[in-house]
Amino acid sequence: MNMKIFSENKKAYYNYNILEKFEAGISLLGTEVKSIKGGRINLSGSYIMVKNNEIFLVGAKIPPYQPKNAPLNYNPERDRKLLLTKKEINYLLGKSKEKGLTLIPLKVYTKNTKIKIEFGIAKGKKKFDKKEIIKKREIQKEINKEMKLRG
């Protein structure tokens, strides 16, 4: 399987505990597909919203492929519909209504020539959880540094 990752939301893993992951197709314009394949998509600050029993990617920035040749009313931050089955949509509807849970995009990639998005059901981390992660990372760096000096 040929898979190329175009964008990854690394802050999502720092700010949230990812409980469950999903994969969906994205409804895109032709120029957006070319722009994404050129690696020009930004997921930071974006989220996934449920409205009218449909799921949308909100706040993802996809600049036009050719800025001078873009459609007049092109909006790089427009809401983009995610393509999921009814069963998945109903499940996500229930989960999104639970207190403390949000839907966060994790990465955009290709799968068999189709552009897909991976998103997760996430629960926000507390400040002390983030500090704990940083402390563990620093300790691991020190251990690795000592191992290199001795080895």
C-alpha cells in the first residue's frame, strides 16, 4: 500500500489524549487536491464539527495551488465535508455530545491515490499531565546522553 503523509497535527498528541482513531475521505476541489499533494495543508488550530448529521473539517488551511489562477471566491479555510458511513456518523454524534470529548484531526495522507484524513476522539490533558510528559522526556534525553558517553 502506497501511503504518503502530507500533514500531521503533532500538537494534538501533546494537548489531548487520543482515545479512538478514525479514517475518512475529504470532499475537495481539484485545486485543493493539487495543493495538498504539494504538501501545502495546515491542520494546526483545526477541529472536526458535527452539524445536520454531517461531519465537517473546520479551520484547516489549504492555500490555492496557483494563487493567481484561483477561483474568485476561493476560501482557504472553508469547511470541508468528511466522507463517512451512516453508522460511523451516528457513533461520532453520540461521542461528540459527551462532556469533555472533542474530535481532532491528526494527519492527512494518501491511501491508494485517495486523500484521507485521520482524526481522533480526544480528551484534553491537564497542565500537570503536560508537565509530567516534559519531565519524562528530559529524563530520557539524559539517559540517552549518558549511554552515548559510556558506549
